Amino acid sequence: LHKILVFILKIFYSNLYHSFAWSYDFVAWIVSSGEWFDWVKQTLAFVSKGDKVLEIGFGTGVLFKEVTNLGNQAFGIDESRQMIQITRRRLKAFDRNLKITQGNCLALPYKNEAFDLVLSTFPTEFVFNLEFQAQIRRVLNKNGKLVALLGVTFNRKSFVDSFYRFLYALTGQNFNVEFIGENWRKVNGEENLRFTVKDIPFKGRILHFLLIEKF
Ligand SMILES: C[S@@+](CC[C@H](N)C(=O)[O-])C[C@H]1O[C@@H](n2cnc3c(N)ncnc32)[C@H](O)[C@@H]1O
């Protein structure tokens, strides 16, 4: 049964990023009790003035717009044509600085050491891919870092949070900090990269950020 559910979810997600991309913001709102983009925007705390930023898998472009608003030079890449369209529409007013590309983050079309900061919120499995990590090492400046918002734990003592914990457990979305830690420790031997998981409390929930620093 679990395998069938995982299979159905895979198809569901794929559609959500492509043919059903128009419904993405609504679905994100539902699965987060309305807080999805509040969570996503917490990533802005990691952005310093003047940082040259790359966002990977920007989806509907909510964070990308905020980063552009800060005045930072920002580049974005997403593999979904539909997501690109939605983001272009959202950013119309800013298109002078717009550098968004349709492409695969496992083969980033940027020069070596091109960015101070790489952001990714709610990335899919690509974030665990060693090829992705190699790309990150390549495009980051020395002392640059990747900040990825990997997941959220519903920690409030409320019916709503119990419900979401149940829902996430059912769909296998439960965030397993231990597993992530394991995975990072395995690759921690990689030269010049430091992996840390940073848990930031936010309104009774916990946001789990992964930091990969290049030194
Ligand atoms: C769960 S959504 C997250 C969107 C947005 N960052 C947010 O927080 O709402 C994942 C996004 O990553 C994109 N994506 C998935 N695999 C990718 C890849 N290999 N290269 C680039 N983008 C990818 C999808 O098209 C989708 O827009």
C-alpha cells in the first residue's frame, strides 16, 4: 500500500510542477495551514546586502521576487516551463534584472565561483544528489554558502498540528532530521564543504535549514 501511495504522490508532484503549476500556490497553502510562503520568506534572513544570489527550483517565484526587491543581483533556475511562465508574470515589473533560466540544477549553466549565496526552498530529491552537491561546490565563491529550507515540523500542541503530523506521516513527508544528518555526514568528507542543519523555531513550528558552506 505504501509503495502505491508513493507512486501516486510522484505523479501528483510531477503534475503539480508542470500541467497543474497554476494550482501550486493553493496546494502549498493547504498543506502548510496557510503558512507556506511565510516559511519560505524566512530564508531572507540569510541574504546579505550585495550577495550575488542564485535560487534553484524557485517554483512560482515568491522568494525570487523578494530577493530582487532587496536589490540583490539574483539568478534563478527551474526545470519547469510552467513555473518559469508563472514567475515571469509575477516579476513583470522587475524584468530589467530578471535572469531566470529553464534548466536542470544537476548541470548548472553558470561559471565557476559565480555566486555568494545559493537558495532553495522545499527542493525535491535533487538536493540529496551528489552531482547537485558537486555543482554547488563549483558555482559557489570561496566562503559562499547554500541555504536550503528542507522541511518543517508541526510542533504546536493543537489539533491542527496533530492533523498535519498525521498527514505528513501518511504521505512520507515527515522530516527526518536524523536521516539528513546521516546523509550529510557521509559526504562531509568532501573537500572544502561544511554541512550543518539549522533548526529555526517559527510560530510554534520548526523550520529545518541545511547549510553547505564552501571554505
Ligand atoms: C516543491 S517545488 C518548490 C518551489 C518553491 N521553491 C517553493 O518553495 O514553493 C520544487 C521545484 O523544483 C523544481 N525542480 C525539480 N527538479 C529540478 C531540477 N532537477 N532542476 C531544476 N529545478 C527543479 C520544480 O519544477 C519545482 O518548481
